[in-house]
Amino acid sequence: MPTSLELQEAKLKDLNQRIKNEKLKIDQRLGHQLIKQANLDYGKLSMQEIKSLSVKLAEFLNQENQSTSAPNSDN
């Protein structure tokens, strides 16, 4: 019979796997939506193009985050 600690470890392992699966689903959905919205062709995307697009998107989002979190100097 498994000990209480072994049962907790099994539950934790299961929970970690479920979290990992959910993150993967989100990654896949996000990627799909980005490709769809940008009208990109799956078959023509190389790994280098994917990396380049992700860098550009990250830079854009970081700039957006900085501009929305900057204090308003108009006051």
C-alpha cells in the first residue's frame, strides 16, 4: 500500500503533467491564431522565419507594455 507521501508525489506529478499539457494547448492555439491572423502559409514557414517573427512580436508586445505602463506626463 502506498504511503501518504507517495500518494502526494503521484498527485503532484499528475498535476504538473496537466499544467504542462495546458501550456502546450495555449502555445498551439496562440501560434495557430497568429498564423491565421497574419495570413501566413504553414508550409512556407522555416524555423528561422518563425524565430524572426517571434522576436518581432515579442519586441512589439514589450514596447506596448512599456508604453501602457509609463506614467502619463500630461497631468
